Amino acid sequence: MTINTYLVGELATHRRGSVIADILPVEVLADIEALPDCGSLLMFGQNWQKLTSEQQGGFREWLALPGRQLLLIPPFNDGLVSANLDWQVQLQSESLVGEGLAASLCDEVKYVFEAITCQFERSLGHSWQNGSLNTLFFKQHATSGQFAVTSLPLWSLTCLDEIEAVKGWFEALFNFAGIAKVSEQDSTSEKEQLILQDAHHVLLCCAYGKSFELGTQLIERVKRLALFNVNDESLINALTDIETHQLFTDGSLSQSGEDTLMASPYKLYADELKRMAP
């Protein structure tokens, strides 16, 4: 799995970010106001805790879509992790026992989390043997991205000896963020961008109240009626346009196509042509 990973805030220029860059392919996100379409953002916990509520809110809005993750890593300030959650972080000095990557880093862990509303995966080593948590995440809903925190020092030099384990840990956590949606222009936007020419209006007018097995039969009707001076190439291109923009679907005008026709000067001809021969 390829995860677009970004170093955000102070981590982007810190030597600890350089360690992560030796393990994962990362990019630097210089402007927190211009967030990527998808991927995982890495930020120091302390950096997040210092952001204004408005700045934190911008990240939470970004996390509403799947395929997006904000992961906070040490260091943290004692206390509340984020204003919208009940998560608390505090210094810890106990001897910890964990599994997987956590087992390799347990002697370097300085923080522990307490939370009521959260998710974690025990099978991935997100909890210690004593039941406390080293990694947890929160999703606004089933198909959203996720806000996550970990006490594991993923910038530790120890990680350079555990590169595959670190990559596997990142991938397993990111899986919970879901699959990013492919960015597409919605149909409304596309219709607004389609500038209707005479050929488009002619096709809409001649399709009104009719049904065709093939789109080319609509062009044949236009030519058979011989009422409009539009060349074949223009008609072919216009047919592609009105099909792409869903004005003409399944061999007839869609409701959107009829609405478009009724809003045009050609509506005066539409009823008359509808009564004429197929």
C-alpha cells in the first residue's frame, strides 16, 4: 500500500522528521491551510495542542472524508489532547510490556493515554499488557477519516532497525481511515460548464417527447426533418456533450434535458416538432 504521508508543523523541519523520512516516503506540508486530497498527516502532539480551536477545526473538517488521517506523535503536553475529545495524556514511568513494534519501543515511551470515547486495536499492539493505551483513534462516522494519537516515538533511531515493522504499523493503522474517494466534478458543476451551442439546442429540441434505441438515430431525425442548418460533425460532437452531461440518457431527454430545453429559445419549436413524424 502506498500512503501519501506529510510532515506538518514543527515536525517538518525537526531532525526527528528526518528520521521518519529515512523510513517512509514523506512530503513537507508547509501550509496547514492547504491540506491534500488524501493521505496521512504527521504532527507533534505539542504542536497540535498549541493550535487555536479554529485551526484544529480546519483539520477536523478535513477528516470528514475517508482516506485521510491526522496522527499525533510525541512529545505531548500533559492534559487534554484535543478539545473535542475526552482523551487525556500524562507522563508515565512504569515498566511496559507490549507486542509488535510497541515491544521494540516500550523502553523509550514516556506517555500514556486515558480515554473513554475512542477506538484501538489490541491485535495491532495498541495497548500495553497492563491495559493502558499507546495508540488510539477516533472516527466521526463509519465512512470518515480518522484522528489518531500514539505514544510510540516513531522518530526513534530504534525504528531504523525496524523499518518493515514501522511500515507495517503505519499501514495497519491507516487502514481504519478508509479508502479515499476519487475526485470527480459533480454533474451540476459539469452542466454549468457546458456552454450550449445551436447544435446542442437542435438535438434537445428534436429529442423532446421521443425515444431512440441509439443516439445516432436522433441525429438521423434532425437530418430527416431538414429544418436546421447544422453540419454532421457539430451534431456528433453535440450528441457526445449532452450524453456526457446527462441531458440525453437511455435514448431520450432526461428531466434535466427537458428543463434545459424549456429554458431555451428553442422551446417554441419543441411541441411542434414533437407532433411531427419520428
